Amino acid sequence: MYNVVLTNDDGPHSEGLLTLADALSNLVDLTVIVPDGQRSATGKALTLNRPLRAVTLQRDRYRLITHDGTPADSVVLARFFVGRIDLLISGINAGANVGYQSMLTSGTVGAALEAALNGYAAIAASVEASPSEWFNHQGSERDYALPCRVVTDIAMRVLERGMPPDTDVININFPCVVTEHTEIVVTRPTRVRMRNEVVERKDPHDRTYYWLKGIETEPAPGTDAYVVLKQQGISVTPIRIGGATEESLSTLREFLGL
């Protein structure tokens, strides 16, 4: 049977994680390894300056391991607790991770990138959510049944056929509402989904503090952000970590006069 590891950055109580775990555990040998609380926007950070603490629990059809590290730490711990890993899935996250800006910030995609860098097939899955649902350890309360069906189908294709050529991570993003008729579109990542601004405020002690606020930008047609946010479709985006091309190396040599 295939060995699959499931993680996220919302913690072990996330509805998206639990629904996907139930779906996958019927088909594969599943281990869920997740941070013990909310770890959104941690990217691919690893815990290198202190020990990690982990607790193992046995669910009906899978093992649940929680730890006090980051989502990317889940990949390192999985190598220790699981051994052979045929596929790592991260999600389903509350809040879309469309565009390079979000992907490089997201703990959800960060775990998938860490897996890919270690040679594992990897999938990241997220669903668009309102700002009130962001950074919530329970994620969103929406119905995850259809997104889980899509993620499970893609996961089984990867397990049976391997990752598509020139793809290290498959990044899946769902709109707020998913139906049987929602179109699945293969997309390219947008560059910037949000423009970050600084809001200055005063706390109750009249001391100044600053809050980063994301302002939505207009996505270009054909990008992941456009498909999810404008067309209300399901975006499936290949992420490639591969090195520079010979053309880019040659161009840089010419630029540097080498």
C-alpha cells in the first residue's frame, strides 16, 4: 500500500485537514503529521534552534502526530516516523495560495516545497476563504467534500503514474464555492496577488503599532489568481524548482562580462 503523509499549517483541528484525512485513509496507509497550532505564513522555515516535542495518537484509520514546530518540520519528522514516503500532501488550507507571493509565504506550500526538495512527490491544496477565516486553527467551516474528492483523485494519479514531467509540486486552489460543474483549469502562477500596506494604530496605552494589510490586485487572465478569484474555477498549477537554464546562465555571463 502507498505511504502518504498529510500535513498543514492550520493545526490538527482544521476541518479541511480532517475531512481530507478521512477520505485518504480509505485508500492509502496515511500518517498525519502537523503542527499543534496555527502556523500560517511561516513559509519553509525549519526549527533549528531548539528541540521539537511530538505527541503520537492513533485514530481509527490513521496515525496522528502533532508537534510544536513548523509545517516544513513535518517533512523532516516524517522521514523519522514514517520512513518511506510515496507522497506528501499539505492542506486543505483555509485561504487560497495563488501566485508566487503567496506560495513563498505560505506554510502550506512551504511544507510541499520542503518535501519536493527532499525528493518526495508533493501536493499543496487550498481553498479561498474570507479574511475572517485566515489564521484560524479550525480553518474554514465550509463543505470540504468536493475539494477533498478532487485532491484525492489527483493524489491517486500521482501515486499510480508519478509526478508530471518538469513538476516538483502540484499547487491546487479552490474557489469559495465548489460544485460538480466547477471547471478545473491548469494555470501559471501570478506574480503578486496582494499589495502589502502598513496601517499605523495606537494601542490602549497610546503606544504606536503597525499592522501589515494586504490589498487585492487585479490578476492577469490565465493565472491561478484569475481562475480562482475571477472565474470561480479550480486552479491546478505546476511548480518547478529546477535550476537555471543554459540560456539564463549565458545571459548572466554576458551581463557580468565573463
